Amino acid sequence: MLATRWSLDLWLSRLAQRSGYSFRPLLRSDKVIAVENFVCVQCGTQFHESVQSPSSCPICEDERQFVRHEGQAWTTLKRMAARHRNRLKDEAPHLVGIGTEPDFAIGQRALLLRSPDGNLLWDCITFLDEATIETIKARGGIRAIAISHPHFYSAMVEWAERFDAQIFLHAKDRQWVMRKSPRIQFWEETMVSLWDGLMLINCGGHFEGGTVLHWPGGANGKGALLTGDIIQVVQDRRYVSFMRSYPNLIPLGPVAIHQILQGIERFPFEQIYGAWWGANILSNAKDAVARSAQRYLRAIGSAKTYG
């Protein structure tokens, strides 16, 4: 987006005249000023447009994330296009993974859930180019975007604007939105129903507004959860885990674990689709969550358990 000081001076001058005041510009110049939506290299969050890069990234300075060891750094989508592209791959019938190569920032992949009454983009990634847009449009486009937690807010507004989509975020995480938009709808309930039976569930945990998505048509009608890392699929695919901070190894307490379990208790699900390629549990997922929670609670409940 481009703006000129001359145009701004002219607008202010006319406004002042209508209001009965005089206006004298401090600087007369027709120099073009470029404003950009800068992106944090470490977490991939896109910020509101500005002339200069922000001084810091609040998401990375929070205890759940970290500032890159070389120091805060910024890029833009235009700069990313020189070395990045997106890959789309079917994860399941009606579920398409979208990830950036080479990996960028946290490295998550989004999921495009194709549904009769409109496609939902679950979680988001930063990079977006014309090739990705055309490929997704050929698969029905995006009706709305829903995101599990702020680490995956990324360039959600950019995606929403290019697909004319709405964004669903839990209100408890409102403070972490770095690029505001009227497309964002903050919801405050413990659950919110979308369409075709899709249900957003506020589980808390990793973030206060931490959200998972129940997809009743997943797993051939047995149900699936899309969890981001609110419920984290670990390397042993028989288990999941839970943390306040994964990179900084800050655990959650028992109250938070029980809140997560209570949030998903009423929903049947055979499968879980996590935040990264292949981070999925494809059978008996609800049992996996239950035994994982029991193991986790034992581990934090007594030093004698693993000590």
C-alpha cells in the first residue's frame, strides 16, 4: 500500500478549512512512503501495516514462545515468495493439508476441511501466493477460518481477505491479535456451532482461548478432532500430551487437564489431526486422550512416579 505526504497534507488542509482552522504542513514533499504488513520470522505472525518494522513481537516475548536467538527479525510475504512455496496434500477424505516449504517459523500445516455448506480452514500458515489461491479456489475456496490459538494466527487476515472469509477466534485470546480486522468474530461461549455439525470447543490449556474443532463426518462418520497443539499428538502415536509451553517445557496443572477432558467428553471421535504433517492418531483417538491424561496427571502428581 502506498501513501504520499502531499496527499495527506491536502486532505488535512481541506479538513481544517471545513472546521474553521488553518493548517500548515511541516514538510512539503511528494515522496512516496511504503507501508507493509511485517511478519515475525520466529512465529510467523503478520502485523498491522506500518512504515517500519515493529520494535518487538509480543507473541514471541510471551513465556510460551521465544525470541529467536539471533534477535528479532522481520520479513514480508513479498520477500518470502523468493524462496517459499506451499504444498497441498490430502490427509484424509475431505481434509487437505497445506504447508510451506521450506519450513517457515513454527512450521505447522493448516487443514482445509471440505464440507457441503462451505470449506473451513482450520489453523493457518503465513505464506500465501497466487498458486495457492487458485488451487484452493478450485477445491471450493474458504468460507471461514477457525484457529486453535495465537501461535497459528500467522497471516489469517491476509488469507481471509483473499478468500472473502470470516475468522473465528475465542475472545479470551483477543489480546494476541496483531493485525485487527472486521472479518474477525470473537466468540465467548464454551462451544460455538458452525455448519454441517462442525463445532468449535474452548478447551483452554496451552492458551486461555485454546480451541479444538469437532468434525462429526470425520473417520467415516465416527468423528474426528482437529486439535492444533491444544491436544498435542506426540511421536508415540498411541498418546497425546498437553503443555502451557512446548519449547520452554512449562507443564499444565491438573485443573487445566480436567478442563480439556471435560470440554471434549460429550463428542465421539475416532481420529485426531494435529498441527504438523503426519501428527495424527487414526484409530481409538478418544481412548488415547484418556490414557494420556491419566499418565500426565500421574507424572505431575508425584515425584516418585518417574523419579
